[in-house]
Amino acid sequence: MTTARSDSVEDLPDLARNLARVEALSQRLIAALARRDPPAPGLEGPSPALFARAGAAMMAEWMANPARMIEAQVSWWSRAVQNYAEAQQAFLKSAAPSAAPPEGDTPPDRRFSHPLWQSHPYFSLIRKQYLLTAETLENTVDALEGLDEAERCRLRFFTRQIIDLMAPTNFLPTNPAALERAVETGGQSLVDGLENLVRDLEENGGNLLVTLADRNAFRVGENLATTEGAVVYRNRLFELIQYAPRTETAHAVPLLLFPPWINKYYILDLRPGNSLIRWLVDQGHTLFVVSWVNPDESYADVGLETYVDEGYLEALRVVKDICREERVNAIGYCIAGTVLAITLALLKRRGDRSVRSASFFTTLTDFSDPGEFGVFLADDFVDAIETEARREGVLRAYYMSRTFSYLRANDLVYAPAIRSYMLGESPPAFDLLYWNGDGTNLPARMTVEYLRLLCQQNRFATDGIGILGEHVRIGDVALPFCAVACETDHIAAWRASFGGMRRFASRSKAFILSQSGHVAGIVNPPERNKYGHYANAAPLADPDRWLRGATFHKGSWWPRWERWLKRRAGRMVAPRIPGEGGYPVLCPAPGTYVLNGRFRG
């Protein structure tokens, strides 16, 4: 007895269903891409002049040092042929090539952790050729003469961007993990991946921004930002959250925290187990936190002066009024620390002693060495940002998110894209990545002033900057401070942060260096005992000398810093209850400004 064979698609329900999904998704893909605004060339890459100068430098190198250039080329060909020969032998013997990397191969790379990158001749050859070419390109850029250091840094950065983009892991035919998953699932993973891709395009107006975290896993105010408190003041720029006491007594001097307005404040109140906000309240501090508004085009003319006047000075006034105290301890994180320093310089000029001490988290005040972020501070990018911001009234969150992501492209762009689009996986339920995708817009005027006056011209650290009728400089900051920087910070490099802090006129200066990066190094609760920190009581002179003399301590820096803060927090008094200081409760924490929805493009 024989069984009739059918070639009808209808007899293969999984295939038929997937084909129908692919057709529908293709139509949605085309529609999503059609919604994308025309790209702004200046925001898509560096000026062609950079590559023209690099090309001219390359030609000059050929003319001046032909032997060296030929030697580099011959070396590449020699190693490429060796890689091919090893792969051919492995194919003939049906055996895996040696897992040990040849001389000159790069250290282990997480992108190539799948076993087939080592064991299969085809994938092993691709891996070796890619790493060889990447090394050759980087060495060529480093060897070029005729470029100034700023141009060399930019060329090195964008060369690395091209190298990372062209990694074989980013393409289906050369990604063994994606190919295995496609075979195992009968192509289902590819259909799911296409669906994830279309979703991201649709949610970002045709722009591709990879979803990093499961957006349905978290709700701000429900399982994020849950520390009990209330909004007790609101203006057009911020809501002021006063947190409910959790101790029988509290320090008399209130603590006012200014988070960056580039992101939302709840990075410091993700969940109870990693919330700096809750931890500070548990230590007996009367804590106030500024929750900045997410601006729209009506905020186009809001500049740095506005943030100082209607933000910092107003928040200080209200906190002093509520607590009936003359002085406040202040904290500034990232850009909020930069503007806190400007505000402190202004107060010093005015003879106002409202701030008793200041703490700075990952803060730059001297931009003479902006670190990796400096590649985006050349005129070609800043001119394009200024044009876009003035046209829209704001710099949309999309551009900020994309810029910071490409500083760590493999971790924040390509690896998530591979998981989502090629493996068909759903984004993880990761609170920090959820916050990372919950970005904010920046007012046009503030964006331009920050980039031009502070980042490019470094006015605060050099000639000074005009704020509310005063001319302030970095040396005007003279109160006690404690600065915390992070060892692998790619946004505010720790040595650059150190360099600015040492220029303050303060007699009492403390500096702590945390392990890890811009966020993980700060959100580092003691209970986890994950990242350690360095401390040194020596004067802030040379950062490397300071580090050589520093003592490494296991665990979080939070307790060390809080001991410093406690000495400046005054006597213990009855705790202050939100709504009882003459400012009624407007709504429970986390307030309304933080809940205005994520940027949709």
C-alpha cells in the first residue's frame, strides 16, 4: 500500500501559516519604512572631509613609506593564505582546525562563543579572516601620519564602527547560531525575527531602534520606581518628589538629588533591591528628587539658564522652605552634575550658602578631554544636531539613544539585533535596559548651549560662562564635595571627571572610583557585593598617581560615600512627612512627568 504524496501548501499548515505571516509582515515592513523621515546626512555619519583627509594621508604614506605599506599588505596576504590552507586541510581531513588561535590572532571575543566558530572549517576561516582584516585596518589607521590627534581618534572610532558592522555574526549566512536555530525551528525563528524587526520599525517611525527589554514586563510606579513618596511641588520644568521617611528620626539637613534630564530619574529607583533612593531613605535622610519634564517643541527656548533658575534654584528654595533649614546637601548625576557645578559657582558669586556639600556622580566639568564621546563633538555633527533641534524644537530622544548605543555598538546594537531579528527571541525582562529605552527629548536651546558652550568651547573650565547676570568659572566652586566616577565609563571618562574636580577651589575634596561603567557602577547596591571601588585620601593631583596610591575595597561605594555625607547632614530630628511642610501632596510618587509615555519617533 502506498501513500499519496501531496505538494499542496495547504497540506503543510506550519509552512502555509508562516508564508502568510511573511507576506503580511513584508507589507507592514514596506509601510513602516515609507514613514521614515528623510535622513539628515550630518547625523548619519561624519563629514566626508574626514575620510578625504584620511585618504590623502594614506596616499602620502604610500609615497613616503612604500616599503612599510607593502610589508603590511604582504603580511595580510600571507596570513590570509595561511588561514585558507588550514581550512582546506581541515575540510580534507574532515577534522576541526586547531582551536588555539594562531600567533597574532585576537583574544577571545564573545561574538564568537558558539562552538562552530572554532570547530567547523568554514566558520573558523570566516572568523579568522574577519579578525585579521579588523586588526589590519586598525593598525593602518594607527600608522597614518598627517592627521591631528582629534582626527585620528574620530577615524579610529568610525573605522571600528565599520568593522563591527561587518562582523560575520551580523549576517544570517555566516552566523552558525542563527542558522542552527532556523533549522531547529523549521524557519519559525526567522519569521519571529521579521516580526520583531517590523515592530521596532513601526514603533520608531520607520527608524531602526532595537528594543532592548520587554516593554510589557514593567510599569513605572508598579514594579519600578516604587519607593513611597509624593510630589509636593511642580512647575513647567520639574516635579519635586519628597520621599516618605522609613526611620524614626532623620538627619536635619535635607538631601536634594538632581538626576540627568537626558533620561528619567528612576534609574536610581528601579526596584527595592537596587534602589539608591530607597537605600538613602533607609539611612535616615530626608530625600527630595527632581523629576524633569520630558519637553516637547513648546520648550524650544528653554536653555541652561532656565534649568538653573527654574530648576536648581527653585528646587533648593522649595526644599529649604519645606524643611525649615537654611542649607541643603545636593547631588548631581552626569549632566545634572555639570549644571549643579555651574549653579554652585553662581551661588558662590552671589554669596548664597544654601548648599552645604555637593556630591557628583559620573560628572564632567572640564571637557578638554571628553573621552569617547568626543567623536560626536566635531562641528559636522554638532552643526547637524543644531539644525535638527532648531527645526523640531527639541532634539528627539531617538538621536540621543542611538548615539550612546553606538558607543557600545556590539553590546547595545548588534547583539540585541541578532537575538531579536535572527534568533527570533523576545527581549529580556531587564529593568535597566527598560529604563535605557525610556528616553527623553532635549530642548533645542539647551542642547545647542550645552554642546557649544560647555562641550566644544569648554567655557566653564576656561573663560567662564554667563549665567543669570553673573560670570562663573570652575574655580568658583568652593564647598566640600565628594565625586564618584566609574572605571570603564564610556560617557564621562573617570580621568576627565577627576581632572575637572581637582580644579574646584574646595578645601575638602573626596574622590571615589567605582568599578564598571556609567550606570552599573552607580547602581551598585551593597547587598549584591558585585563591583568594588578605589579610595584614596591623597590630594587630587594626577589621576594615575592617585590610582596607584588608592586602596581597593570590595563591594559598593554607597556606604563609604554615605559616611562622608552623614558628617555633613546635621543632627537627628523628627522625620518630615510629605505634605506637612506647607506644600500639600499633589500626587503620589513617581508623579506624572515620568509617566508621559516613551518616545515613539
